[in-house]
Amino acid sequence: VEMELRQAVEGAEVSLELPGQGTVRVRIPPGADTGSIIRLAGKGAPGPRGGPPGDLVIETVVRPHPRLRRDGLDLHLTLPVDLDEAYNGASIEVPTVRGPLLLKVPPRSQSGTTLRLRGQGIRRKDVRGDLLVNLDVRMPDRADEPLAAALRASRDAYTTPVRKEFGL
């Protein structure tokens, strides 16, 4: 059974058309992943020589999401932030599978910084993963001379050169 990430996170009920048996409704539990196995006892094909039906075995396949990546029970999201949000800090809205949440971006956050929203990942039974938000600081896409001058002047605010330890 193929499903969207949201269905895998929340759980879903799907209908399957089985040859010679009609429609079977299957409940996919929350937290399913690609390769999860669901076994329905007695819903398989009839046994040989009139024996009882076997089990129906279903394997799940979760389609990739355009913005979220799954790692076990954790979800990863790369989120664009502007220069002001990264430098001065901000509370920004983050889309989650359960609806938007506010995330506090600390002042002077760097591109690549990972912030954690605890318990906002995938739930399986009593365990819940986290949503890990990777900040992607975006530069303005329009030329602005006052901003360019301010950034040139900002070089004095660095305590050490930014590529000091970068030598190969």
C-alpha cells in the first residue's frame, strides 16, 4: 500500500480490492514507515484443498514528501529565514504535519543551525520523535545599496576572521 507521509504519521484507513474476495478495509497504524508489515489473519487466499484462508500481508510504502525528510521517528525540515530573523532572532511560524507552530530563532543564528521542536515528529505507540528544523538563511534578492554598505561595515563586528580555520 502506497501512502502520503501525513497518512503514515496520523494513521489511515484504506480499502483494497482483492481478486475473488471483494473489498477489504485496512487500518494503517500511526507511525507506519516504508517496509512496515500489517498482517490480517484469515483475510488471505483460501488454503489448498479446501483449507482455511491464509493471512493477508500488506507492506507499506511511504512516498517522499517535498519538504520533510524522515529519520526513524524524527522529521527534518529545511526552513528559509531572512537576514533580520537570523541576525536579530524572531519567533517564526513553522509548518508541521499537525498544523503551524511558533519556533524561536535565537539571535545570530547561522545558516545550517538545527533547532528542535520536541514531540513534533512521528508517534509510534507511546514514543514520539522530534521535528528538527534546519535554518537556511536567505540573502535579499534585490539590490539595496544601504544594506550593502551596512554589510560591508559589519566586517568589524567579527571577533575572528570567518575563514580562519578553513585552510586545507
